[in-house]
Amino acid sequence: MSTRTHAAILPSNIETLFANALKDYAIQTGDDLATHPLFSKIKSCDSVESIAAVLQEQADAFHKFRKRDQKVAKWLEPTINVINMLSGTLSEAVSLAFPPGKVIFAGIGILLVAFQGVNASYDVLDGLFESISHFLMRLKIYSEIPSTPAIAEIIAKILIELISVLALATKEVKQGRLSEYIFSYESLFL
């Protein structure tokens, strides 16, 4: 029987993991989250409401393109709240060169922009973000636990995986490979 040891991720390694996640996002999507104009806009936001307003602008442009209702509002603020809480808890334990939550919000905005020019099912987009929102709501508890290196590691891994999910979704949208299966809850979060 082999024994497996799990070394804790050091704070310096967390920054490296985020940097690698951003590089991978750029390779997959062709967009650099840290230098994207949307990130600059979101970085200056100082509240959930101001972040929601920036992302709602992107969603509104998509809705005008698709001429659909605004279902996005039902998941937008709860998602922003949880990501902000997780990012804040992580920031208590680790000092990062950039705010991870705001990078993720830029990724959400870029995905909304990618959907604007695609003749795709609005329900696919709504389903994807509803799944992400439900997933994050279950993780809200991590923001209520006192910050420790172990909690910081868990939160870092969650946020890094969220960047990966957004990269995959954006890549698929840009390549026109949309399907209900690709963006189903089961394929993303199980």
C-alpha cells in the first residue's frame, strides 16, 4: 500500500498557480485577462453593485443581439457576492499581485462578449451561469471560516478552476462549438 503525502501549497506557490491559470486562459482564448480593457474597468470598481453594472452592460449588449429577456440578473449579483467573499478570504491569507475575484469577473464579461457574435442558444449561456452560481453558493461557507493556509489553498484551487471553466467556455463559444452537453452542470462541476 503506497502512502501519499499532500504538501500544503505555500502562499508564493498560490501566486504562481494563479499566474499559470492566467497564462493558460490566454492560450485557450486569445485574451489576456490581466491586460484586457474589461479588467481595467472592473479593477476600479469598489462594490458588488459597480461590478454588477459593468457585467450587466456586457449582458445587455448580448440581450440586444439576441432580443431576449434579462435572466442574467438572477445569477449575477449572487455570483459576484460569493466570488468577492472567497477572494476576500484568500486575500487575508495570501498577498497576490492582482485581485483574483476581479480577474474572474473580467473572464465572465469576456464570455458574455464572446456570446454576442454567436448564433447560439441563449439557454446555453443562462444554464452555464446558473450552474456556476449554484456551485458557488454551495461554496460560500468557505468565506465564513477563519482564514488558514488550508482554507486559502482550497479557495485558491476553486478560483483557479473557475478561471479554467471560463477559459474552456470562452474557447468553445469562439470556436462555434456549442452544445447543451458542453455547458451542462454535470460536465463542468462533477
